[in-house]
Amino acid sequence: MIATLHYLYDPLCGWCYGAAPLVKAAREVVDVRAHGGGMMTGPRRQAVTPQLRGYVMPHDARIAQLSGQPFGEAYFNGLLQDTAAVFDSEPPTAAILAAEALAGRGLDLLAALQVAHYVDGRRIAERAVLIEVASTLGLAPAEFASGLDRQSGAAVQAHFEDTRALMIQVGAQGFPSFALHIGDVMKSVDFSRYLGRPQEFQDWLREQMPTVAARAVHRFACDADGCTI
């Protein structure tokens, strides 16, 4: 029986970072396919301002409380005070697509970029940062840069459109969202009760798929227009 967990995400979605341990646990028991939604793209791109910092910090505190995920000083008092920085989902999503196309490492890169953003306070919308973070996964810089170019522009925009169509299909209202596809049945997954409890989430997934063999362990390391509590 074929089983797939569809993961609708955005690399700049704080709740997606909170759900990262659930994604890691899920990958051990089921094929996980990532679908980037373009939460902060085009007119929704956000320059870092005191107002943005004041808006996101209470949300981040809530995410940390519920998920146990760490937020770094370099993020809170570095990146969130860097008024030259811009939050743009398109470049990191294109990078994730490139990593997947080149080496099947899209979810690995997503996890690494989330740490780079929320812990290390790095500008993950910048090309040089994306190439450097990808290199930590063993992706050759020149090859990855070419792959990033191929996945940028029209390619990543088409990906966003496909994700929005999938959101409508499964009734997803924002990011993160999960939909479990087993055989001919696709159903939405309420992940919120499992935040901070990745083992319980993995156990639940196993119960849904008693005939699906566990996958080998992988090693690594919000309404559609914004994150809300």
C-alpha cells in the first residue's frame, strides 16, 4: 500500500518551524512530500521593521512554548532588528526545490534553513546564504547555484500555484498543514495536538499504516498570507 504525507509549508512560517520535529519523525515512517505555499512573496514580502518585530515575537514565544523549538538571540536581537533584511519566501522555496531535484534533499534543506533563520538569524532570502547553507548538506555550490537558477522565477511560481490548488483540495486554511494519502484516500491531519510530541505523532502515523514498512532514518542537522496563533 502506498502512503504519502503531504506537507504544506512556508520557510518563513514560524509554526512550520515549530512542526519541524513532527516532520522529522514522520519521515521515519512515511514518504513526506513538501509543498511550499509562498506565504511571503510578491506584495506580501516583508521588510524587517520594529512593527514586524513587535508582531512576530509574541507568536514566536508561543511557538517555542508549545513545540519546544529554540529561537536564538541572533534571531531575536539580530535579524529582527536588521532593517536592511527582507523576508521573502520565494528564494528559499526555490532553493528547497533545487535541493530536492538535485539530490532528494529538499526537506533536509528546509530544516537547515529554518535553523539558519530562527536560531542563527541569517537572511535566508539571499542567494549567497542559500548556497552556503546548501553546501553544509554536501551540495556542491556551483551545481546547486545552477539548480537554484532553474527553480527560480516561473518554476517556483508554478509550484506555488500547485500548492494552492492542493490546499483547496484538502481544505487547508494555512501553514503548516498535513494531508495523509493512503491508497485512494486523502485526509487532513490535525497536527496541533502533537506539537512538542513527535514520538506520539510518529506512533499515530504508524497506526494509520499498519502494512507500510518504516523508512530508514534520515539525518538532518499560518492563514496562507501570514502566521497567527
